[in-house]
Amino acid sequence: MRSLENLLRKNREWAAQRKREDPQYFEKMRFQQNPEYLWIGCSDSRVPANEIVGLQPGELFVHRNVANVVVPSDLNCLSSITYAVNELHVKHVIVCGHYGCGGVKAALDDADVGLTENWLMHIREAHEAHFEEIEAIASYAEKLKRLCEVNVLEQVKNVSRLPVVKQAWKAKRDLTVHGWIYALEEGLIHDLHLKASNVEEAMAMRRLGKEKFRSRGD
Ligand SMILES: [Zn+2]
């Protein structure tokens, strides 16, 4: 069996480095989880949430799954969102997809992926909702890019429909839902300009005409 000693060694080095920079680092961290942001992203190992937005431990509450999907029946995701909104009082919920997403690609390809199929059906639904637009794109690479964006749109809509989010808005809490996408090849996040800070904005976003949601990047 291959040893994981290298990971444990790297952990010791990391902890020592943190302490060198700030001797109180871990003491402070114990009492400090005060994130302003909830990140809902893909499990993909190339999209490390904290790292790409330059945030320290304690600054970003993270939920990741295959293809950053938000499903009302997913207790894991709902628990993360509920805890972040009601207990941590985050001010921003960021759904961040990424181009070249394997989960989105499997859905686009209609690939047989066994049990994962149950999960991918949520992305297939996003595909079906925007089928004409995506199928009209000639290049496969561009089709995949667009489905990655459309998947973010659908998941942002799903977040905005959740009772915990609507209740926060009803109580006039400061909470904004955002849709972003990360480009692996350049390391940059692009704002898809999907944003809602209240019920009215959420309704407007859900009714967003397909022709209006076409900005890739800025
Ligand atoms: Zn992915």
C-alpha cells in the first residue's frame, strides 16, 4: 500500500509555515469562522475554491459536488446552504462553474456513467431547457462551454428558489446570489452577470430571456 506520508509531511510543513508567519494563527482560527461567502462549486481538483479567490481558511464556506449542482432534494447541499445562510449569515452565495467540466461534458455526450447518471440528469435538464440554443452552436467545444454557463444559470435559479434564501430576503437580510464561471486555461473567473439580492431580482433572473443571457465573461 502506498503511504500517504508525503501528505502528512506537507501538512506539517504548511502548519509550521503558518506559525512562522503568525504565531497566533491557529489559536485565532479556532475561534474564527466568520465567512462572508458561500461557494458552491465543482468537485474538480483543478478548481480549488479558497486558492483561486485568494481567501484564507475561515473566510469562505464551501460546498462542492460534481458539476456544482443545486437540487432541492439534496440534503447535503441544502444543509450547507441553510447553515451558511442562517448560522454563519453569509452575505453572498456564489455558484461557480468551470469550463471543461467533466460532469457537464458527460451530460452533453449522453455518456453512460452508471450511478452518476442520477446526478447528471439535473444537468441534462439544463441542457433540455436550452436545447435549441446549444444545438444551434456548430463547434463541440463552444457547445460545451455554453452548457457549462447554462448549468450555472440553472443552479443559480435553483438557489434563488430555496425557502431558506427566500426567507432571508423576506426578512430584508443582506444576501446576494451570484453566477460565475472559471476558465481553467487562464485561471480567471468570469462574472456571468447573474445576480439576485431580493425576490424581485430573482424573479427577473428566472425570467431572463435566453437571448439576454449570452455574455461569456465580461
Ligand atoms: Zn466540473
